[in-house]
Amino acid sequence: MEAARPLDALNRARNKRVLLELKNGTTYVGLLKAFDIHINIVLEEAEEIKDGETKRKLGVLFVRGDTITIISPQ
């Protein structure tokens, strides 16, 4: 079996909920709508999570790929 590439994993997660953790410790959850080769990401229905609870609802959110440390399908 061929090893999956990181962009393949993101393609499988498209239109599904993902968790993003940023270098500054901020956590977002939302539907992965789009991404590019720099792992810049667009989430819809995005929420900022703090201490396991929704801190604020943000709607559509664009996150620069160089600020992301973790992308986890939910």
C-alpha cells in the first residue's frame, strides 16, 4: 500500500469537522472547506475553543498555514 501524502489526508477531511491548533495555543473547530499547498485553510462554522468549551463563534475563518501546528479530523 502506498503511503498517503499529507494533502491526501486533508482532501479526505474536506467538508468534515477538523480541529486546528495554532502556534499561539489558540484552537479552532470547523468544517474544512478549502486549503492550498501552503496549508492555508478555510473553515466554515468555525468556533474558537478554550478549555474544551466554545469561546466564540466565528463563521468563515481563514487560517495561514504557517501558524498551524496540528490539524485533526474530528
